[in-house]
Amino acid sequence: MTTPRPETLAKLTPVLTKRWLSPDAWRLGTYEKLDGYAALRKALKAHPDDLIQLIKDSGLRGRGGAGFPTGLKWGFIPQGDGKPHYLVVNADEGEPGTCKDLPLMTHDPHSLVEGVIIASYAIRANRAYIYIRGEAVHAARRLRSAVAEAYAKGYLGRNVLGSGFDLELVVHSGAGAYICGEETALLDSLEGFRGQPRLRPPFPATHGLYASPTVVNNVGTIASVPYIVLGGADWWKTMGTEKSSGPMIYSLSGRIADPGQYECSMGITLRELIELAGGMKPGHNLKFWTPGGSSTPLLTAEHLDVPLDFEGVAGAGSILGTTATQIFSDQDCPVYATYRWLEFYHHESCGKCTPCREGNYWMVRVYRRILSGQGTHEDLDTLLDTCDNILGRSFCGLGDGATSSVTSSLKYFKQDYLDYIEGRTAPKLSDKQLVGA
Ligand code: NAI
Ligand code: SF4
């Protein structure tokens, strides 16, 4: 284990995580003692359009993976249209490796509730939903208890803090389908239908929940809002880079000494994050990693100094995604890791479109063949050809995401595939597992 140098430690910028270690941080009393709901009082005195402008000025970008500018999205909501507006928080965190939203809701649920109220006021929504992953029972319980406390104190309900603004907030638990994290499938699920993606455009901003204008934002995005209201756009921009402003919660897992959540300015590098996390586990050397969950192309030890912001990671041929950095060592097999991710996508494919439904099914079978020592050189072409038929031809991002680790592992680690095919690596799967394909 290495000790982080002071200059690396200084890279930690606890903003959204700053209350996590306070005793009973999830209770209203603690939250209020630590500046809680001060931003709401300030926001309610401002004009909603000024709040949207503030978020635009801050440069805040979506924390769910895509990095869409938040203020711009809020600005898409038509005003004076006579329709109800909705805010929906996407808390269906399910990307493999991703684990930043659940601790946030468990440790500091009021920051999300406060963000919801401010965002709803800004977009003129009188009803908001938090759609939380079904398996996240503990986080949902904390969230529901925070919502109840907020109602009792007059932060929610009719005439919020005497401002004349009304807001009802519902916490809705999903039923365990990864696809319901896709924003339009989430809306279908919330409306009581089977969760499957809708065609976009039109985007939810104009045709969302119950065909009305709807902002769908990630937990981290909405929880950032109270800090920006209190601290101002210029303060927010002192962190991060010109186009990727603010702090970001990086979730480190895998072969490192101290896995967990590290909140740092956007643009930190993996080298610095690993140092913050006490270094690699003894006996392990970095081999490959995901910058933002399993839907993002793999990077390697060559990319240790890539700035982890939206532009930096894109420049390295990957995507920042959910900042879930899963770290693998020379003792891990990129072929097997890719197979496990593919099994996940195959299982979670909603079946609506052929490229994803059939392509993932067949790719899992090819991987099982390779990993059981029965693969052929042609299998590698079949994998690339199948990815080519999924990427850009699927109905939603799940299909595209499934191809990321396949194409990137073949790009960087073709030799590992050849070692199985040519018999230098012992099969990882038995004949029985192959038959199970
Ligand atoms: P996207 O880039 O298509 O859209 C991003 C957001 O901007 C959406 O809310 C969309 O409605 C809005 N938007 C885009 N163009 C618009 C326009 N012209 N007008 C109005 N609104 C517009 O990305 P998508 O497909 O929503 O999300 C993909 C990302 O999700 C990936 O980068 C992936 O990393 C991430 N992801 C996150 C997971 C998690 O558990 N947090 C799970 C799986 C994927
Ligand atoms: Fe469903 Fe996959 Fe098609 Fe998305 S890409 S609509 S998850 S089948």
C-alpha cells in the first residue's frame, strides 16, 4: 500500500460527499445544521428563469453518464404551454461497477430532496418522482424517511415554505430491470407499462411522463444543484476543467488497496486516483480498466495519465460514463471479464430490437466457445462483425454499450484471445458450461 502524497490528497474535493461521515447525516436535523435547505430558501426568492441561467452558467453536465448540459435541458421545458411539467430523478443505478448514487442517497438523502425541490421550482413542475432501483431497499428506506421529514417541515407539499409553490414528491421503486435506467423505459415503467425504450426524438423534455414536458436527471446531477445555488456558478467552475466543470464522484473498485468513492475535480487522472486509493493491491499490476462502467470501452496502463473528464476520456477513445473505474490487473483475463459483462447485457436486453436481442445471445455463445478451448480464428471476425451490426443499429444505448468491451478488448488484448484459441491458456469454462450456451 502506498501513502498518498500531500499534493495528491489535495485533489480530493468533498462537496457532494462532505456530509457522508457526519453522524446521522441522513437525518433532517443533521442536514439542517450543516447548511441544509439554506439553498432552497435562497432559490425560492429567485425567479425560476434565473435559476435555470445559474445552472447554465455553472456548466453542470449530467452525472448519469452522457454528460448532457443540465441548464440546457431545463431550458428545453416549454413555458406557458398549459401542460403539467414533471421532474423525474433517475436513481435506477445499475451499470456494472457503478455505485455512486446509492451511497449518496443512503448517506445524504436530503441533498437529493433539496435538489429536487429547487429543480422543480426552476422548471415549474408541481410533481416529481425519484425512480430508485428495486434492489436498493436500504437507500429507498432512507429516501422515503427523508421525504417524510421534508413534508413534515413544510419543504414539500402545498405552499413550500410560504412561497406559494406546491410540490408533491413520490419515491418509486423499480422491479429490477437494468433497461429501466434508460430514461424512456423508465418513464414507461413509471406509467405502469412494461419498461421498454421509446423512440427519441421526441425527447422527454417535450414528450416525457404522460406525454408532458419532463426533465429526467441523474441523482448526482440533482444533488449538485443546492451547492451551486449556495456557492455560485463561479465557485463551481473553480473545480474541474473548462468544459467539464465541478467535482465528480469516482467509484474505484477492483485490484486496488482501498476501493470506494473518491470525490475529486473532474480531470483527475487514474494514476492520481490509484494513489489516493493506496495503490494497486500487492502483487498486482494494472492491465485494463473501465473509465465509466461496463458500457465504456476499456483502457489500459497506457492511459494512466488521461484526464478523467468528458473530453479527455473521449480523446483516448472511450467514454467518461458513470465514472465507475473498475481496475483489473495482470492476474485478470480481459476475455473472461468481457464474457461476464456480455452475459449481463444478454440477460438484461429487453428484446425489443433484433441487433441487441440476437447479437448479444450469439456473442455469449462465441465467448463460451473460446473460453472452453473450442474457439477458432474466425470467431474473432464473427465477434467484430456482430458488434458492427449492433453498434449504431440498436434501438437504445444498451446494445451499443454491450459492444464496448468486446471491440476494445479485441483491440488491446487480441493475444489473450489467441492464447485460448491456440491452446496456450487453459480453458476457463468446462464443456458442460459450453453446452449450457
Ligand atoms: P443521450 O446522450 O442520448 O441523452 C442524454 C440526455 O440528454 C437525455 O436525458 C436526453 O433526453 C437529453 N437530450 C439529448 N439530446 C436532446 C435534444 N436534442 N433535446 C432534448 N433533450 C436531449 O444519452 P442516454 O442514452 O440518455 O444515456 C447514455 C448514457 O447512460 C451512457 O453514457 C452511459 O454511460 C449511461 N448509463 C448509465 C447507467 C447508470 O446506471 N447510471 C446505466 C447505463 C448507461
Ligand atoms: Fe431493448 Fe437492447 Fe434494443 Fe435497447 S438495444 S431496445 S435493450 S433490445
